[in-house]
Amino acid sequence: MRRVVITGAGTINPLGASVPATLDAMQEGRCGIGPLEIRDVDRLSVRIAGQVGGYDETAHFDRQQLSLYDRFTQFALLSAAEAVAQSGIAFNGALAERAGVVLGTSGGGLNTQDDNYRAVYEEGKNRVHPFIVPRLMNNAAASHISMTYNLQGPSFTVASACASSNHAMGQAAQMIRTGLADVMLTGGSEAMLCFGGVKAWEGLRVMSKEACRPFCATRTGMVQGEGAGVFVFEERDRALARGAEILAEVAGFAMTSDAGDIVTPSRHGAVRAIAGALRDAGLAPERVGYINAHGTGTTANDRTECAAVRDVFGGHAERLVISSTKSMHGHLIGGTGAVELLACLMALRDGIVAPTIGYREPDPDCALDIVPNVAREARIDVALSNAFAFGGLNAVLALARA
Amino acid sequence: MTSDVETRVVRIIAEQALLEPSDVKMTDTPVDLGIDSMGLVEAIFAIEEEFDISVPFNANDPQGSAFDISSVRSIVAAVKSLVADQTT
């Protein structure tokens, strides 16, 4: 089977507007969560979030582009630009038809929807901008990436809530493995921080009003974030032949469904996804040094995830390290797996494991080495990235050092 | 004598538990009534709508919330207190 490697990475998220800035923040254990600044925030009870700060869309895009680019599309395009530049790839000639883009998102152009529902319902307007549909559609980001880089092969969008990015990246890897494409841009993007978006989450009563502190005994829930991560996935021989720098190998992937509850996670579903990714990669569990946890900071997820890790790894669970970078950037929902994959790349390439910040008190149900508060140096050969979505849809990626 | 608030809260809880209000005892816990965490969140939403109040409740930390959900009696008492706060 053909092998898949990563030759480029790009991001914009609450920790930074590039991969180096994000990794610096993760190494420092910096928190990107702060007061939420959106219209009508005074009518929300949850007023913190991982927002992309200091962002001026007009600095990156012209007026015509902005009439078509929702915030989630903007984030995806900025991330793709960084990833493509790093990989040094040009999509011309025959390659264009052998390249595509699979992106994850949950809300798509939710800000566009929110703004325009406001216009017609609240403000009573009877007219909206002609491009609202192409601006809000979930595939807008994938389509604009394909147009920007001339990717003429298979392109589409994956929506599986909090697992969207991992499902997208897993799909992209499979497409290269099986010969459907040679190069894929993949990852995810989310921009749900608008009044309607946060209000809906508020209703579920799982949101923290103070911080996201995964695995801590006194954790109080999740915090929403926004942003994107995009990677260049490339067939390994092709990347080697053109002398590209290989950031990591996408060694395995698995997806499972709990077929249980619409919001409560299942330990067994998580176990099957983690074990499945290892089996797909042909790797013994003992090879895994780091797991980037789903680690949402909710009571149910963190407890279930730790139990699942113990089930899969047995005694090795005591030796590997696991951390949740959501403590720093929040939960980017459909974009979260992509940004979290950066922590796996950092562990594999730089030998630095991102911490779980905000940790105060051990929880006996989460008694693993969760790298509390301070980043750590460690030689990591294999890293996993977990994503367990509402709806019981699980997707786990296994990355190996290049 | 049962108060109006009590009757209305019991009706909401009974509806969530798929029971008759007469089957709900003041000493019952949500678990006794077969109400899981999602059911509880729905019941609290219904209570907020019924009384036009805001109930402080985080599903991650029910014990840590200011709203005591340990029994039907405690829920009724907490709602009464929130309703009273609102009218003063």
C-alpha cells in the first residue's frame, strides 16, 4: 500500500496566526482563552472563548473576496497558504488532476447565517446580499482552496461535529493510499463564535464559565474556540523524489461509531477507534509515546477517554503521556483535530510535548500522565490524535516520526 | 398544603420522567425517577421557561452548582428561592 506523509502545515487559531507561533505558545503553556468579544455578548451566560485575536480580515482579503469568504473560509485559506508554502509544491500539469482537498467543519458559514437571520428576522429587512448561499455553505472553504490552488481532483467537506477534522484527514490519507489522489490538502476550519452559535452550546449546560481544565478533578466543562489547521498530505515516494521535507508520516487511521447515545461518549467506541488506528498502522501499542487527547474538559469525556486509554494500552498507559491542548486553544469543534495535530507534529519533530494547562487537582478517574501545566521534553516515535464527536462518531489518527 | 410552585415543578419533573405527578414523591432523586443527565438539563430548561428564571446549573458539576438537584424537594425549594429573588 502507498504511504502518506505530511509535507506542509498551516494554521490560524487562538494561540497564533502561524504554525511557529502556535507551537511557541504550546511550549510556553500559554492560554489563548479570554473574554469573548462578539455582538450581544451581554445576553450570553458563557462569556469566554478561544477567539482568534487581533484579526483584521481586510488585511488579508479584498472586498470582492470578503463578499464570498465567511470567517471559516478565511481561516481555511490562510492556513492552506502557510501549508502549501512550506511544502513547496505547485499544482500544475498532471498533478492538478491528482490533487484535491478534504476539509472538516461543523458549522460552516455560521457567522454568515447568524448575520443574515438577524437582518431578516430581527431587523425586518427583506433583502440579503446575493452571495449568502455560496458564503455560508459548508463546502465553501474546500471549494475556495481548490480554486486558489488549482486542485482539480476529489474535493469535499466532512461534517462529523468534533471529529470532522480527523475524519477529513483520515479520508484524505486513505485516498492517497489507495491511489485516488497523490496530494491532498486536508484539515478543518471552524468559526462558530457568534451569538447564535454560542447560545446553542450554552443550552447544553456543558460549557465552563471560567476555563477549560481537562482531567482536573475540579474541571467545569468545555470552552469553545475558533480557527483552522490545514496540511499537505502527499504520497511518500513522490515527496521523497522531489526532496520535500517530511514532517511526519500518517501511519494509521480508524473510525468507529458508538451506535449508542447522541451526546454521552462510549468507552468501547473509543477503545475500538484507538486500537483500530494502531492496527491499521501495524504498530504495537508500546510504540506510542504521546496521545493528543480529545480532552474536552467535560466530566463525561475525560473520564471515558482515560478509561479507554487504559483498556487499549494496559500497563503502557502508565508510561505514555497524554495531554489536551484544548486547555489552551479551546474546542475548535470541526477544526479541532487539525489544530491538535500540530501538537503531535511538535512531539514527533521537536521532542516537546504540549501541556494540559489549568490543572490543579488530580482526578482518580483520570490518573494518567497528562503533562500538567508545563511542556515536557520527550523522544516520541508515534503519536495518536483522538477525536470523539457528539453523535458517537470516533476518529483516531496515528502519526509516526519521519 | 402544596404551593403553586411545587405543583408546577412536579408537573415538569413528572413529564420528563414519563410519570403522573401523583407518582412523584418529594424525597425522590432524579435518578429514582429515571431522569438521566440529559433529562435533567431538559427539565431545568422547562423550569426556566415556566417561571421565566435563570437556573444556575452546570452538567459537569451538578453538586458544585448553586442549584440543589439532590431531590424533588430541594429542586422545588431552589425554584421558590429563585422566583422570590426575581420578585424582590
